Amino acid sequence: ILNVEQSPQSLHVQEGDSTNFTCSFPSSNFYALHWYRWETAKSPEALFVMTLNGDEKKKGRISATLNTKEGYSYLYIKGSQPEDSATYLCAFVIYSGGYQKVTFGTGTKLQVIP
Amino acid sequence: GAGVSQSPRYKVAKRGQDVALRCDPISGHVSLFWYQQALGQGPEFLTYFQNEAQLDKSGLPSDRFFAERPEGSVSTLKIQRTQQEDSAVYLCASSWAGTGGYGYTFGSGTRLTVV
């Protein structure tokens, strides 16, 4: 069983605030790290797929960094908006037995207050 | 179709009843995964198909759980003699071989409530 932890578990921020949360994962056998946004009553949506140590990815106001040597990734949201309210999941991927195996974190639930 | 389709969206089953959950992946997606998400938890792996071959079923919690993908497209997750602890959201995800650089495409899930 691979230990993938996300913190904090939940977060309330005011509209316009910037925020960040963490995904911690094993530092061995790394293959990829995914971030997903999961809005209530919708499907999880892929935000980023990160594969290289030091990767930084950005999509609009959301960005992510990756440190595979120490086993963590940060997700940043700049100037939070109510539509950013969702659960953010990270997924740690290893390659084993000829295919990719994925372990999800428990998620960070973000609520942006107007 | 344009996305991954799951049905039914909601299912209420009496304890002991058998249920079947359907996943219709994106056409051409080789890989198909089933996940179970209990309340307050992250999705947990159940089983993985590459085309019609079930390569990993190590996450299925008991022999009451059975999954198939006979023609390499639509998949069905069957739960026999449902128990209250089976209540969860069951998510299906598909991708091209592996995930490449694209991540998985998820369905909306089936919320199963066993009463």
C-alpha cells in the first residue's frame, strides 16, 4: 500500500485570496503525479500530469510544482474565485507489471467564500 | 461518445441484492479502471483492464465483486449480495494505453447506497 497524503483536508478562503495545498508521496519508483479537480456532481477533471523532477505547470490561475526527490507536489491557486470550489485530488503513479498503477490521495476540499 | 458514461447515476439496493454498474469508456481507450470512493476518502483502486484483459483485480474487496469487459469497450462491475459497507461512489476512468501525458478521463460515477 502506497502512502499518498494531501493537506490540508479542507480549506475555506475568501474570494481573491491565494492558496496552496500539498500532496506527499513516496520518493521511490516515481513515474508520474497527476492533479485532478472534482466538482460536486461532476467527473474528476485532469488538471496536470507531471513527470519530471522540478516540473512546473500552469493553467490560468492554477499552477503546480513537483519535487520527486523529496516526494511532494504543491498546487497553487492565485486569486481564488467561487468557481474554484472543488475537491483537489492528487494521484501518484508507478509503473509495475507492464502498466501504470495509481494511488490517489484523500483530497483537499476547497471552498471559496464570495 | 465524447466522455466516459456511467449508469445508473444513483442506485439504492436492499442488503443482499445483486447490482450491476455499467461503464462506457471513450471509444478507442485501451485502459479502463474502476475505483471505489467511500465518504471522506480518496478513490481506491478496484481493478484494471487493458482491452478485454483484466490485468489487475487486486483491489476488489471480496469475491462478491466481479468486473468484466468482454469486448474491450463497455465494462460492468457486479456486486453480489450487497452489504452496507459497499455503499460508496464507484468511478470508472479510461485512457489511451497507459496515461501518456493526458491523465485519465473519469465518468460521473455511480453512487450506490445499500439499505
